[in-house]
Amino acid sequence: MKTQLKYPREFSFEFFPPKTEEATENLRRTLIKLAPLKPRFCSVTFGAGGSTREKTFETALEIQQTTGIECAPHLSCIASTRRSIREILEAYRSHGIRHIVALRGDMPSGMLSAGEFRHANELVEFIRSETGSHFHIEVACYPEVHPQAASAESDLKNFKRKVDAGADSAITQYFYNPEAYFRFVDDCERLGIDIPIVPGIMPITNHSQLVRFSDLCGADIPRWIRKRLEAFGDDRKAIRAFGLEVVTELCRRLLEQGAPGLHFYTLNRAEACLEVWKALGLEPA
């Protein structure tokens, strides 16, 4: 994993657009707690087909304007047209957004056609053709293999297409097996992929929620972790303490062995991320 050592270490947080006024206030309280850590950027998730696109835009602007932290809205190409993506890019550019997370996205239920873009590499290529180097483009990658990929090798080649199309850096799906990340980075180096690959980190605070998320996205929960979580039953305090121990050790090992930072999936809550940050002894950037 030699090439990852040359990149500066950076930290970031992911949020989702709130749907209610109460959720909006909760996100604002979360930002107040996390902003002092001075992350490199904050990302904001995106709903396909217009379900949360407007809220993504509003949330990204509020975060950037109120905290001064660079914001990176997600941009999904599924169910989109070149015209609609062009309009979104222009809106972001006109409001001072210079960072985007470019994704394929999930196919909405009942939709037979993906639209004018089929894959994320096509979106990355389009963003570059329309805006040149204005945007720093993040893409996704999967150390444990995308759940819809035909094979690990084909998944790697798909990732390389995104990099070759113009991606600047990548954020991984979350994982709990560090060896999967190290092997993935080594495989990327073998293919000549030379961009920062930042591990995505999901704090463990809720057993059933974690299982549901992991089953949907294909992230593996190692058997020993599953069994420990099952044994805790409804003891949320024990789950949280165990989760802090597991995730802190994962992060420590990743950083010690050269990962170029960490990207925390916050679920719009600050406490678990703050606990990991403190346990790692990290300082604000």
C-alpha cells in the first residue's frame, strides 16, 4: 500500500438531507459538535428521481455557508438526463460548490431504463467535459466487492474506468475487515490506479440497524462481531461500548498502515464519531 502513504491524511463526514424541521434542527446540532474537528469536507447524500435532490442542494449550501467547511453533494446519474445533470452542475458551480461525489445510484423501483447514464464513469466523464477541472470528483469503491458485480476483477475494472474518466479520489463502502481494504488497495496499485482511497467508517451503535444496512449494501459483518452483538441483546450501552472498541481499533490499524484518512458515515449523529475521534487521539485538522 505504498502509494497511499504519499497523500495527506484527511478526514470527512457524511450527512443525509433532513426531511422534517425536527430532523433539520438535529442536523444543525450535530454540525455544531462536529465542525470544531475541522474535517476536510462534508458530503451530503442524494436521492434518485428527484426524491431528495432539492434537499441535497439546500443542505449542502447550508453546511458550507454556516460552517465554512467545504461541502461535497452526492450526484447520482440513474434516472437522470444530460440536461438535468448540466443544470445541477451549473447551480452548484454558481453557489461556490467545488466538490462532488459522483455515483451511479440505485435504480428506482419499477424503472426499466437507467436513463441517459448507465454507469458512474459516464457521469464522471460528463462532469469533466462540462466543467473541466472546476470540481474535485469523489467516486465510490468496494473493498468487499460491489453486490451487483460479476466478480472482484470486473469490479476493479469498473473502478478503474471511473478513475480513468477523471475521478480525483475515492471513498470506500464501509467494512470491518481491514484486510479487505489493504488487499483492495494493493489490487488497485497493480492496475495502475493512483488516487487516494479513503476508508468509509460506520460506527456501531445499533445492532438491527447495522444488519439491515449491511444486508442492503453488501458490507460484511464478520461472524465474531455478529455473535458478540447478538449476545448483547437489547443492551444498547454494551453494544455502544463494544462498537466503539471495534471501530476505534479498525481506524487505528487503517491509519497506522497508511490509509489517507477516514470518511465517517454519521447518520446525522455526532456522538459515536466524536467518541472514535477522541479514542484515536486525533486533533482538529
